[in-house]
Amino acid sequence: MMVLGISAHWIAYSALKIPSELRTETYWALLSLTPALPAVMLAAAFRGALEAKHAFKLVNLVRIPLGVLMFVAPLCLLPFSNSLVGVFASLLAVRLLTCVAFWLCLRGEMPDALSYRFDRRLLPQLFRFGGWMTVTNIVSPLMVQMDRFVIGAMLSTAAVAYYSTPFEMVSKVLIIPGAIAGVCFPAFAKYFGERNFIAAGKLLKQSIVITAVVLGLVTVIALALAKIVLNIWVGEAFALHSTSVMKMLIVGMLINGVGHIPFSFIQGIGKPKITAQFHLMELVIYAPLVIFLIEVHGIIGAAVAWTLRAAIDTTLLTGYSFFALRRARDGNSLQYSQKG
């Protein structure tokens, strides 16, 4: 929160190619967003506790209406103001409401949540686990958003719109693998805790196949309708710049969506260090790649770079998941043979 607040002036006035008449508004909009960060973090913690209790119905009852409100709230402001500050303030209000809603649900599921005493012996383990998860939660969103900042710095804010509009439209398909992975995460942790590696492997394979099939069907339909949807949604002139970008990103989202499952598996078996190391390695590759491809090919280059990164990420995560599963099975078999 402090970093965003301190860097807001630099982002608005120097880092991005923003028209001079919009810089002040952008600066205040960024400042209005900073209080949302603690709310987002707390909401994620409350939601995680609910999912650990398998309260998926409650989680979805909060996520779906408030997810819709993230789009409806700014829309409701348009008749009164088109200020970016107002839009960001409405998003902040929704984030705060989401945090409160998850907290109330958690109190209902775990009324004695505040009475638990903290065990200091768990601190080293928590710091190790949480530290690597923090690395992932910083680096992963950085890679997701980096292309837009590079486009804004190297090209123009108009080019950012041509890229980010199809990106935001296409990225909504990740709700599907996100929901599947969210359900699988506690199951993976449970099966590994019980050393039931056969069930864990079966769930991993089935989840990957189901996700790939569902997203594959969505991808075929989306590729066929991409130009038509953009023409209707943003107009023919805008679609002319964004159709190719949208088609490339659709492929990238399919690959990235499949990667949600092995990512959930690795986190669920207590190996956040692996995902963090993969993401750090990808960042080293992705940063120069996206700069080079944007410089050479413009916004379509950014879409290609994003898709390539998604392919590398999914390949690494899937490969390690099956490697870890095989190693766990072999170790379990060896243990049983020694006992016999």
C-alpha cells in the first residue's frame, strides 16, 4: 500500500505516456485505490479459511454478486460523473464490502475463530510457507500486468486500451478453472496429508482433462466470434486494432487456465517454493521478451509474449506436479516394502 501511494505520482506523471490533462486525475485515482490492498489481502485470508472448511457455497454466494458489482458499480456512476477517481472509489467500496462479507461468513462457520490461541512453534513453518507464497503473489500479478505498463511506456495509452479491452474480456473465462482449482486445493492437501497418492493423482488427471475440454470448447467458440463480439461491443474501428490481439489471448487463456490445476496441486501439497521459483525464472525470461516483441510487433507482440509465458508456466507446473506425484508414490511403495 505504501509503495503504491509513494509511486503514484511517478506512475501518473513519468512512467506512463498519459495526456497532460489526465495526469492529475490518474494520480488521485491511484491514491484512492491504495486502501483497497489491505481489504483484498484480508478477504483472501477469510475466503481461504472458508474453503478449508469446504464452505464453497458460501464463498460463491459472496463472490458472484460482488463480482458482478465490480462492473455494475462504476457503470452506475456514469450518468453522474465520468471521473476516474469516482470509478476507483466505487471499486474500493466493493472491495471493502467483499472483505466484510467474507468475514461475516467466516464468523458464521467458525464462531470461535477469535478464541484460537496462536502457537509460536508454527512461526518458522508459516514464514517459510507464507514467504514463498508472497513471492508468487507478487511476481505472478506483476507478469500479468507488466505488458500494459510496457505498452503505455513504449507506445501510448490508446494502445493500452486496444490491448487491455480484449484482455479483460477474455480473462473472464479463467473463472472456470479458478473455480475448479479452488475446490481441488483442499482435496489435494487432504489426500497428501493422508498419503492417499492414488486419489490425489486421479483427481489431478481428471481435473486437468475436464478443464482442458471445457476451455477447449469455449476457445473454439470465442475464436469464431471474436471479431463479431468486438464489433458489437466496442465498434468496428476499435475491433480493427484488437481482433488479432483477442484471438492470440484466447489461446493464451486456454493454456493458462489448464495451468490453474497443477498450480493448485503444488500449493496444496505444501510446495509454494516451487511455484515461486518457477515464476521468478519466468520473470527473467518474460520481461525482456515482452519489451522486444512490443518494440517489434506492437500490441500483438505483447499478446504473443503473454501466451508464450503461459505455455512455459503451464508446462513447468504440470511437469513438476506429475514428478512430485510419482516421487511420492515411489517413496510410499518403498516404505511399505521395508515394513513388509
